[in-house]
Amino acid sequence: MRYKLQYLPVALAVRLIGTLPRSWARGIGILIGGLVYHLHPRLRRVGIRNLELAFPEKPLKERRRILRGVYVSLGRLLGEVCLFPYYTQKNSAQVAVYQGFENFEAAEKRGKGVLFLTGHFGGWEIGSFFHSLQGHLMQIVVRPLDNPYVDALVTHYRGLHGNTMLGKGDFARGLLAAMRQNATVGILMDTNMTPPQGVFVDFFGTAACTASGVARVALHTDAAVVPAFTIWDPVLRKYRVEFDRAVELVRTGDDEADAVANTALFTKIIEQYVRRYPDQWLWVHRRWKTRPPGEPPLY
């Protein structure tokens, strides 16, 4: 009980921030992000180490600038998530706009399901929420948050307009069923994994153990894999929910080799977005924690 009660103020704070004017909520979120940056040295060390691995050519000053930007991005996202109950289809243009929506429409018309290829990038929670506000319901692959009160609250917010959650424990079966129903599923595939669920592919020039389930399901079902990223646009002062054309899968007939090749292809797409907007990706996650046999740890 004591373990649960210590988290209650966090959930209450989320609700409180959601009652504030939008500019205030964003500002408080960014302020919280700044505080976490200064008060959590372990995360700073992980972020700087990741940036060192990804951008060895950049000076330390530039890596620190990128890392501070990450906390601004996370804080902004926090403020917007707190405001989810405020948004409706009528006022949703305040938070985001579509770009490349025709790519999603074309993928959906194939009738074999859509897998959104995305990651912990920009406003990842906002993209799926905005999509549901426009009447395009999704299933979202999630891992329960450690904070039970916040997990319940975030699950409620994610599903306010019809989105449903797909637990990682039922990942493969749930995805196959969703594709048979021509559903859309969002998957964050930019986190560290361990074999056998993960395979090693290149990410910023370093082998990264990466979930291969998206590739395996896409190869099995012929579902469309659509890169989908929610990008903060400082000119628009809102997010762009950006869809690219469906990825053309590698098919050689060797199932295992194809799964690895397509996982590498998907990871390269994520890397391209991160290179374009480096301060909008979650550098504080130990992405390269799992190492190939015989390699020393990187952290």
C-alpha cells in the first residue's frame, strides 16, 4: 500500500495540469522536464553516452544542447498529454495536423492491416491520440508503466476516443488478429531488446538488439508497414503527424534472413528521422545495452 500511495501525487498532478490553460500546461511540462534534466544525473550520463556513440564527430557542447532539447520535448509532451481530456475533434487542430495522410489511406485500402513503424520520438503519444480524434481507431502495443496510478490514468487518456491497448505479453497473437481485421496498430520499436525476441541490426553505426516482431508479422500477413512520426514543428507551434509511403519489404524466401533484413530497414528509417530531429528522440534510454556475444558493455 505504501508503494502505491507514493505514486498518487503524480497522478493527481497530471489531472491538475490538465485543468490549466494550454500555454500554462505546456510551460509547466517543459519546466518539469528541465528540473528532471538537472536533478537526474544518471539519465544525463546515459544520454551523453548515447550521443557520443551516435555522433562521435559532435563536440560535447553540441551533445549537451541536444540532450537539453530532449527534456524540453519530453516536458512539452507531458503538458499535452495532461490536456487530452480537453481535446475534441473540433479543436484538435490546436495540437496537431496531418502530413502525408494519403499514404495512410493507401495502406489501409490494401485491406491487410497497417503497422505504424514509429518510436519514442517527438509527440509519440499525441500521434495515436490525434489519429483517434479524426475517427481512425488504433491498437497500441504498450508495456504497463511502473507507476500504477499513472499507468491507469494514461491508459484511460489513450483510450478516450476509442483506441485500445495491446499488451506485449500477447504481442504476436494480438498483432496477427489485428491484421486479419484490417486494423491499424502502432508499435514503438526503438527500445533495447534481448534475444530471441531481438536481433542485432545497425543503429547509428553500432549493433543494437531490436525487436523483429514487426518484420515477422508483416512478412506473414503482407500488412502495410507505414512510417509514422509525430514531429514538433516550431513554426506551426504544434505537431505534425507525418506518414510516409508503406515500406517495400525485403522478400528473398529465407524467412529468418528476411526478418533480420527488414528489421534493419525499419531501424534505418527510425535513424533517419532521429538524425533530422535529434532533440526529439529519447536518448536517455540505454538503447545499446544488450551486446552481441563477446562484446564488452557500452554503459
